[in-house]
Amino acid sequence: MQAVGHFLDDQGRSVFRVYAPQHDALALQLANSTHPMQPAADGYWHLTLPRVAEGTRYQFIVEGRAYPDPASRWQPDGVHGASAVVSVPQVNRQGWSGIAIEDAIIYELHLGTFTPEGTLAAAQTRLPHLQALGITVIELMPLATFPGERNWGYDGTYLFALQPSYGNYADLVAFIEAAHGHGIAVILDVVYNHFGPEGNYAGCFAPYTKQADTPWGAAINFDGEHGAGIRDFYLANTRYWLEEIGFDGFRMDAVSLVFDSSPTSILREITNLARTIGEREQRQVLMIAEHLCNDVNVTAANGLAYHSQWNDDLNHALFAFLTGEQGRHYSSFGSFADIVHAMQNSFVLDGTREHKFYGRLFGTDGRQTHATEHVVHSQNHDQIGNRLHGDRLIATYGRDKALLACMAVMASPYVPMLFMGEEYGETAPFLFFEDFGDPALVQAVREGRQREFAHQGTAPREPHDRLSFEDSKLQWSLLDTEEGQTQLQFYRTLIELKRSGKLGPRDKQQVGIAGDPESLLIAVQTDESLTLMNFSAHTRQVPVSEEWGLILSSNQPGTGGLIPPFSAHIYLRIAD
């Protein structure tokens, strides 16, 4: 695997390298000059020049037309503009060994809406807040360059290039180094299953996609004709973000929609590379997959070998029961038993039940998996943002149910993940938004969203309207309210208990979970803690022996062991 795009060789010269196996001639347009490129037997074209100045614009000439570099590191003029030569600094990792999956408390955030400024520099100022909260891993939603200035990030078209509206590479490195200084790892959400729909010129160079579809566009050609160079492209991208820049790992988007029939899946090659980088640099490199299909093979040592995967079943079970909603992916859930099953066994849809949305048996048996192989949450960007109004659980169904759901997540033995702002009770929505430049694409997205929610009888917010983006920004002023501070302290205590191992230790064998379908009470017990969760609309009285002392309640506890509706208590064992 060699570097792609523009890079410096060991003599400090500028090298330009691009994969174009189906073309007979290629040239580099550099500022106002044009230089023919040389082919290699592997389908790559290359050119070496004296070091090119920072900021110099360049394009590749293919069949008489100029296109940006598919492996561009910087697109200062947008996705349709020329690429630019840029210096990419590396994170200083001296003294940093990373965070193990066993110690992960993950915080998912979207840079554009995390702060009023929506930049890396502004996000850096919030790191002390996250450290005090107890966060050990930040998961950044995708940073690859997308059309316009606002997007969730899953429409990226230049996978090597930092989105300019978030800042420059110095800002990125400063953010990661500052996070490390606060004891926090930073992992990057990457999209290797499709390209965004606007500004993708990779197909003008090579067959990057194939005749297979994802919900968001054509699938990547990892196993077809000329697929070898495309595999190299994605492996080079992995090395770029993890090694050249210094991220602490990946969350990989929808890997079940990476279609690869090769003897060794590209997904396994990527995890192998990530582990090799970690071993060579003596640091933890976390690999977390969003798979969507409840497949134990994702984390199996003889499978794809990810450290962990997103497990939506606990979220779906909690949300469906607490809200009564049955749309889309919630249609297969809704019973109290589903919550108990998810907490005990990881997957609810475990190959024995039909997924009502897909109309087929779904999933695999996760009982033998380790607890750290599952990342669980009460909310994430998908669960909020793909709702009609982008509404958070707390905004629509109240604080009691939101905190109860969070306590179930933390009391489980799995790896917990928070979505930005939930720690202080954020009520702003997280809406779907975009800034496409193609009017036809803007209209197509608008109509698609309208069709998706037509059954609800209300039109969704306009994705292209800047207000959909602005209204999704966190309201940090809520942190200064009495309610905000109370909830923040609640979350801090909860996370402290989780990190100490007193609550929800990362081992299923150390956590006893029992649910009563009549009272709708769940008891979670470890050697050091007892958590009682009331999922009913009625106050429940639970006798608790004197060996347990109440340490945390999601609602004001009543006397005599009374637990209010949709509330939870945590007790610690009193020392002799």
C-alpha cells in the first residue's frame, strides 16, 4: 500500500499519485502549467516535482477535462473546485497510550452544532466540561469534505480532506492533543460504504462504485474489476487518519453495506491495519462498527475483529416501551421483556425473531459475546435526527423517562455512549440538514423526506433551510440553569459509578439482572451496587435491606423504599 494524492517523498519533493487504470494518458494541471504523468503497471499514475508551495491549486487532466484529486487533502474552493497543496501536521503522541474499550465512556458529537461557532477551535474550549463529566472517548461525526458548509457528514466526497468550515489541520491536531491532555481519546466516524451525491469525481478516474446499491448511493467496488487499487485507496485513508494524523480509532458507518466477496474482506484488512498501527505505536486504536444486523461475526476474532459494535436493540427496546411508538425500527419492540432481554443478553433480535420492518428473521445469538463488544445508548444522532421533528427523548416525553433510559444504559454491562447535550438536559432538536449546491439534488432530498414522513401527516423541516442547522445547535445556556446543573451532577455521579466498576461492570457474569413483568421493576445487582428501575406509571414500594445505602436517584425518592413512576434508585453496599 502506497500513499495517494499529493505527498512529500524522503527527499522533500512533491509527489502526485492517482489511480486511473482505464486511461491512456493523464496530466497534472498545476497552477498555470501542465505536466504529463507517468503510468505504472499497477494502474497508478505518478509525477515527482520540486516541492510545491503551500496553497497551490492543482487538478488532474483526464480525457481533456480537469478534475480535483480524489485523494485531495484540502478543498478550499468547495467540492467542485481545484484541490490545494497543504501541509498536514501529525498529533504529538508522546506519553499517550490511548483508551481501552474496557474504559470507554463515549460521547458522540457533531462539530457544526456542538458550539455556536461550529468549529474545532470552539469545541476545544469544551474539553474541560467533558473531562469533568467523565468522558474518556469523543466520537466525532464525519469530518471528510462535503458540499457546502453544513451537513451531518455522511455526504462526504473527499475522504482524505478535512471539511474547511470546521477549521484547518492545525485546529484538528490542537483539538486531538488537547483532548489527550484531558485524558480523552478521539475517534473518527468514517463512511466507507458510499460516496456523497455531489462533488464526487472519483468515478472519472476509476470504477470506484459498482452495480450494488446502499440506501444512500452506489456501493464501493472492493471486489470487482480494478478493485485492487480501490482497496488500496481505503487502506491508505485508514492509515492517513490513524497514523499520519493520529486519531485514536474509528467508528465505521454501516459496514453491513460494504459488499465484498474477496477471500479477505476489506473490513478485516482495515481492522488488521488499525491493530498493526496500534501495536507499532504502542497505543490503543479502537475500532467500532455500526453493522445494523446484530452479527456476532463483527467482533469475533476469526471474523471482522472489531473491538465493539453499535447495538441498537437496548435503545429500541427502551424507546418503544417508554414512548409507545411503533414506527420504523421500533416496530419489532415494545414489551417490557425486550428491555430485560437486551440488558441480559445484548441482542433482542437474535435470529429467533422476525424484524417487522424488514419482514424476516434477524440477527444472531449474542449471549456468548463479551460485554465490551456492544456499544449501547439511549439516544444517538440517528435515533434523534431521523425523526420527523428531530426531537430528543427529554423534549417530547419528559425528564423522568429520559433519565430512566440513561440509567438502564449505564446499569447494563455494555459500553455506554452519550449524545451531545444529554448530560444537562438539552432540548434543542437535532434535525436533518444539508447545504447542497445542486438545486435538483436539494429538491430530491426535500421530496424524499416528505415521502418518508407522509404517513405522519406533517411535513418535516426543510433540510436546506439554514435554520434547520442553526436550530440544531446546543443551547449551552441550559447548563447554567438549576435544572441543568442538577442533571449534570446526576450524570457525573452516574458516570463515576460506571467508571469505578461499581455500576454495570464490563462483564455480564458480574451483573445480575432480573425483571418482574407484573410490577415492571428491573433489579440490577453487582457485588457493590443495587439498581432498582421502575418502568411503570405507578409508585412502587421495594423493601431494601439495611446493607444497601441510597446514593443516587433519578427522582426524589419516597420514604419506605418508594420508587416514583419511571424512576430509578442506585444503592451501594454499606461497608461493615
